Amino acid sequence: MGFIRKVYVIIMAQMAVTASMIITFMYTPSLQYWIVFGNGWYLGIPCCLIMITCQIAIYCCKDVRRRVPHNYIILFVFTLCMSYFATQIAVIEGY
């Protein structure tokens, strides 16, 4: 039961980070303009590379997957990159 609770807390935290990033970018006109017309897409390529690196680190390295501070840090970085992609899609669709 504790494991299921822990998984749900992690997923809820990921969704909260994603929702807060989307809301921030959707209701700030300067950030909207930066994503749509500015250089918002230049941040997408490094985010993609970082996201792939995080996935490889979690899947392939048992030490990273099992150590408590390392796995949470990598999961947080992965969540930030995925949230940025979701933010780009939401801002462009809502513009």
C-alpha cells in the first residue's frame, strides 16, 4: 500500500509541475510571444536530448535507478523537459 501511495504522489507532483508551467506560459503574454514567435523552439532540442539521456540513465544504470536522491533528481529533470514540450503544444494551440 505504501508503494502505491508513493507512486501516486510522484505522478501528482509531475502533473502539478506540468500544469503550473502551462498556466504560467498561457497567461503571460511575453512568454506566449517568446514561444510562438521568438526563440522558444531553440530550447526544445536540448530538452529532447536531456529527456533521452534521463531515460537511458533510468533504464540502463541500476545504481542511478536505486539511489534515492539521484532517481528523484533525474525524474524531476525529465518532468521539467516533458512539461516544456506540453507547454509549447498548449501555447501554440491556444494562440
